[in-house]
Amino acid sequence: MDIFHYFNEKGYYFPLTAFSEDRAKYYTECLFKLKEKSKNITLGNNAQINLPHILFSFVDEIIRNKIILDSIETILGSNLLVHGTSFFIKSPNSKTFISWHQDLRYWGLDKDKEVTAWVALTKVSKENGCMRFIPESHKNGMKNHKDTYKENNFLTRGQEVDVKNIEKDQIFVPLLPGQFSLHHGKILHSSGQNNTNQYRIGLSINYISTDMKQIEMKKDYATLVRGKDNFNNFELVDPPNHDLSSESIKLHQYILNEQNKVFYK
């Protein structure tokens, strides 16, 4: 079954390969170097690094990766925006986790024409907390979530879907460095703790069709990565001129604060 039909039937697709293991190692080195340089900047919520494509040129390179974009275009069409990006870094033997949730429950977008590409920069396994999906759960609408604010939960509010005993249907999503998975914005997904001595690092990229709208705030922001934007529903963000420029830092902080008003609403 091809990507389009499998994705629409199951709500996910994996694995696909975006770049080599050596390239993944290079991107990981870039991440840690720039993370060290930005110690005095609020990079995101909880342990996340949110919107790194606004700050770091290597992330802008990843979100425009041809192989990733080709796979997204198969599902959403040729006019594509990136609404958000996040690094999820689980340190060795870390207790951080992500509870069962649906992405689109909190983003304030009007439709579900969204696909998340989750790109592995390190090996991602069941042992170090790979993602888990509930197949076909994207077909069952939005579920009620409860805010837990649990310690070690990566999510903004520690949000958790109010559904019992769903683990029996879960599948695990292991990936090698440079591979990526795709998942629907309504699919139930989560990830566990890192029980290994190695880092587990992934970049989540939220692609949307250009005809999507933000309905919870007057103005929202996105980056055009393929095709044309004939709708002008988002303020378009240019790639960073260079890493951690004063302009990109100011813009990053502003957009993070504005989008958080929706996430925490």
C-alpha cells in the first residue's frame, strides 16, 4: 500500500529515510553546540526546544529536506507550511515521557490537514522511549484531555487523553538515525522513558496545508517550505540569516509567547 492510502487508513507511516547516519550525527553535533550557546534564552516549554527552525539554520535545512517534503506532499498536496518544530531530547536514563494525546487538540487550527514528520537524529528504540501509536485512532474524532502537569512530562500542560486501557492496541515506532515517521494530528500517541545510557533525540516537524487557518488568535506564524501560499492565513517567517541572530531570537520569543496563549488556553 502506498504512503497516501496507508497513512489515511492507519494514521501513520514509517520508516522512511531522509538522510544518512553521518548527516544525523552532524545535525546532533550542531544541536548541542547551539544549545550550549543559547543557555540564557528560553528555547521552549518544559524540556522541549520549540520553533528551532527560527533560530538554527541546520533545522531550516531539515524542514526543507526533499525526501521529507515529497512524502508530505503525497498526503497534503504541493503547497506546504511548517507551523511548528520541536526537539525532544531524552537524556540517558531519563524519566521524561510523553503521555497519550492528540496534537491538534491544542493548536487552534481549523482543519486536520496536518502531518507531523518525526525525524530521528539518534537511534530510537523501545528501550529508549520511541513513539507509540494507536492505529486508526485518528478516525474517531477529538478526545477529551485532562491536564496533569506531571513532573517529567514533556508536554506543555502534561495533557493526557481521557481514555482507559489503550496500551493493548499500541504499536512501537523504532527508527534509525536519519529515518523519520509520519503521523496524523488526531492519532493517539505517546512515548516512554529512556532506559539506556545513550541520548534519544528527535525533531518533530508540523506540516500544514496553506489553506489551514488559526481560529484562536488574530495572527499566527508559519514558514513556507514548498509551493505557493495563496491564502495568506499566516504571517510568513523567513529562514534565519545565521544561527541565533538577534532578529531571530526576538522573533522566536515573540512567536513562542503568542502560540503559548493558544496552547495554555
